[in-house]
Amino acid sequence: VFTGHIVSAVAQGCRQCFTANTSQQRIVEPVFECLVYSAGPTRGKIYSLLHRRRAQIGDEILQEGTDMFYIKSYLPATESFGLQDELRTLTSGAATAQLRVDHWETLEIDPYYK
């Protein structure tokens, strides 16, 4: 058995699996849970940045006795590139973000649309 035969057989099997039921196939994208920590009057800048990057704001929590707060949002992975740099630039270093993969979201586009 040659390696080329195995690779082409697996590729053909995968292709047939993907095209077997085209009515239910959809494209999905990973979504990060994004926690932005900040202090002071930077809230408006952070919200505008998150909305521009298609984030869905989940929660905002203020720490009692301080001006610290954090914003919990859900951010598509494609929009996360350069987020940390832009966030620090907009807030002059007062904010930082923490990202983790949370879920996959189905896109409403048809992958077979011509």
C-alpha cells in the first residue's frame, strides 16, 4: 500500500461525507469570551471598540470601593486579531483583555451560494 493511495482514499471519503447532505451544512466560527479589565473613565472607548469588532456585551461588573470594572463580552475569533494593542492604545494602557474560546456560532450564510 502506497501513501498516495491512502491519502487520496481519505480525501475522497471526506469529500463524499461533506457533500452527502448539503441542505444542513453551515459554516461556523469560534467565539471567544472576552474579559476586559480597566479603571477610570475608559468605559466609552472600550464599548465603542467592542461594538466595532462585532462583540456581544454580556455583563459589566464594578468592583466596590474602587474605580475598577470589567466587561464580559463574546467576540468572534476573526475580530480578535490586534485587539490587545488597539485596546491599550485607546485607553493609554489602562485596559487589558483576556480571551478564551467559549463556543462555536453558526453563520447565517449558505456555503453553496453561487
